Amino acid sequence: QVQLVESGGGLVQAGGSLRLSCAASGRTSSSYAMGWFRQAPGKEREFVAVINWSGGSPYYADSVKGRFTISGDDAKNTVYLQMNSLKPEDTAVYYCAADRFGGRYYHLNPRDYDYWGQGTQVTVSS
């Protein structure tokens, strides 16, 4: 079993920055991929970014490419999402998730992820 705990959300003005953290505990593996998703009120959960522990390149949704950066610290078993140039449309609950089989091929569908954190609210004011 893997436990994921997100932190770092909050309220920020448009153009500002936030860094989210996702601390993983339990039986993680280098075969895992770690993803960030978000869900705005009334909308489906959508993919944001993903990275794996095997040294593969990260992958981003087009809507955040160039503004968000995902990174991992395997010594701390923690994944980060640095969010710059935030826009009001980035407002959502952000979730961290682990995919047991994402080591070779990234999955973008939330249904392919096995473990989820509780989510952290990000609100961007205009």
C-alpha cells in the first residue's frame, strides 16, 4: 500500500507562483510513475504532469507546458509541482497519484492510477 500526502496549495494572485509537494510512503518502486491531476468544480479530473523514478523525461498537459515543472527527490520520496505564471483557470483541487505500471509508458487517464492523495486546493485570483 502507498500513501500520498499533498501540501503547498493556497490562494495566489494571477501571475504568481506556488509549489506543491507530494510525500509518498509505503511500498513505492522505481517502476512507478507519479502524476499530478486537477479537478475544478463541475469538471472532470484532468491530467497535469507526470514523471517516473526511472529517470524518464517528464510529460505535461499542453495547458501547463512552459509554466509548470514536475520534479522528484527519490531520497525524500517526494514529488513536486512548481507552478509559475498562474492563471485563474488553474484554480482547482490538485491531486497527486501513483501509477504502479507507469515506469515505461506514461498514462494520462486518471483511471490508470492506483493510489491518490487527498488533494490540495489551489485558488488563483484575477
